[in-house]
Amino acid sequence: MAPVMREAHNIYLPTLYPIEEVIPETGDIKTYRLNASQGSFSYQPGQFAEVFVPGTGEAPFSITSSPTQEGVLEFSIKRTGCVTDAIHRANAGDVFGVRGPYGRGFPVEDLRGRPLLFVGGGIGLAPLRSLINYVLSSQKRKEFKDVIILYGARTPQDLVFQWELSKWEERSDLELFTTVDRGDEEWKGRVGLVPNVMKENISVDPTQWKAIVCGPPIMIKFTIKALQEMGFQPADIITTLEMRMKCGLGKCGRCNIGPYYVCKEGPVFTFEELSRMPEEY
Ligand SMILES: Cc1cc2nc3c(=O)[nH]c(=O)nc-3n(C[C@H](O)[C@H](O)[C@H](O)COP(=O)(O)OP(=O)(O)OC[C@H]3O[C@@H](n4cnc5c(N)ncnc54)[C@H](O)[C@@H]3O)c2cc1C
Ligand code: FES
């Protein structure tokens, strides 16, 4: 049989992908699983794409699926305005336009062979999830060492990917801590801010571990401070920024911090790299 030739994927042109499933996460966040089996969209954990509903504008979103899941593209999207409103009205069977992938993802080569501490807050778990599932995949797991995941949200109702957190909890090759800022009558788990829970419960050798952090800016700020108090060096702390973006391609200048374009040089940076930037992020 003649080999099937696939056309090279063009990152500048949008491709339409059908929505296979819509997973409600919280009151204002939904995860969209797209069927990307047609075409050759390939990406690294931590990269993002511009997503649109035909007839409306587009916006950048982290790819939350792992590249190890073939033929699948997932985005977790919070409803905040015009584009995300249109996205939230879409249902399984509708199509999304996707162009990308863009940006510099997580430094997978530097993380290989190291124990990894993931710290996520709110919808900030979305970009981390791509790398977490990459590391946990049967193809890649043996290339990485111990894994600890600390995930927090404001309330139990704000925890995303609860359907997957329970799967991670069952695994013997990782440790999962979840916490909320404010519990309720039904919540039997931990209550406390992410940086405090981290300092109280996690003790690791900071010369060996790498920390990967994503969440609201205030959480990132205090988590990085806590990691430094634990002895982590700035080069071993990695985070991903969500600046305002338009083109995603380094052309429009919307996302710059001083001379840096976050859409091209980021969105993933080490804290050492961020420390060299003007304080605008
Ligand atoms: C690299 C990158 C990855 C992202 N990943 C995700 C993701 O995985 N899931 C997700 O839900 N969102 C993500 N975002 C944010 C997302 O792009 C914005 O929420 C979206 O552009 C809002 O579009 P809108 O037209 O619905 O809202 P708009 O009408 O443009 O704005 C509505 C409100 O959202 C605020 N807003 C707009 N853009 C941003 C932004 N970039 N950061 C913070 N607030 C913003 C505005 O100030 C306004 O208050 C990401 C952004 C970037 C740059
Ligand atoms: S979003 Fe246009 S230059 Fe970065």
C-alpha cells in the first residue's frame, strides 16, 4: 500500500476542528476536546494557540492536552468577554478555528531526569496539565523522576479538572495536594493558600527539584517567594505568563515587556529570565 502523505501543518493558517466533547469544569470554565485527527497539528507542552468560533474574533489559549494524546486538542476556557462568550455558546459537533501552535513551551529537555514540583492555582492548572500528562504518559514517565502536584483554587467549586484530579490521586507514582482558600460544609479537604500549604507540607531538595508554577499573578508572586525561601534558585523556577496578545506571532507589539515579546520569547520563562525584565508583568 502506498504511504499516506500528510500535508505539512502551516502555523499561520487556521484549521477548523470539530468539537468532540464539552466538559463543564466550573460555573464559568469549560474544557473543549477537539478532534484533531485530520491534519498534522503538533506542539510542545506550554505552547498556546489562537482559537476562534467562525464569525467571531479570536483569542490566545494554552493547549491543555498533552502532545502524547494523538489526534486530540484540548482547551480550558474561562468566560470573560466577547470571544470567550461565543466559545462558551459552542456545543459538541460545532467547529473551532485554531491557528498555531505559538510561543516557547516548557523546557522539556532541562526537566528530563529531574524530580518535578507542579504548583497550580485556578485555571492556571490548564498549561501545567499539558506537561503533567506528558510526564505521566506511559511513553515518557521513565524519563522523569518524582512528581508532586499542588493545586489550589478559591473555593471547592473553582477547582478545575476534578475528573482528572481523582485519576492522578489514584496513581502511586505521584503525590497530589489539593487545597482551597475557603471551604464549605461539604469540603473535607485542605483549606489554606497555596504558598502556605506548600511551605507546611512539601519538603524537597531544592538543588535537585524543578518547580513549575502557574496561576493568578498574586499566587505566582507569593509561590515564587516561598520557593526561594525553600532554597530554590531562580533558574529552577519556571512559570508561564498570560500577557495581553493579539497576533501571537511577534508582529503587533501588543504583548511586549520592554524589548521582549511574550508571544515569541515566552509565554514560558524561568524566574531568572523574568528577573532580568522590566517589572511590567
Ligand atoms: C498565552 C496565553 C494563554 C492563555 N491561556 C488561557 C487559557 O488556557 N484559558 C483561558 O480561559 N484564558 C487564557 N488566556 C486568556 C485569554 O486569552 C483571555 O481570557 C481572552 O483573550 C479574553 O477574550 P474575550 O474577548 O472573551 O474578553 P475581552 O472582551 O477581551 O476581555 C474581557 C475581560 O478579560 C480581561 N482579559 C482579556 N485578555 C486577558 C488576558 N490575556 N489576561 C487576563 N485578562 C484578560 C479583560 O481585561 C476584560 O476584563 C490566555 C492568554 C494568553 C496570552
Ligand atoms: S501578540 Fe503580537 S507581538 Fe506578541
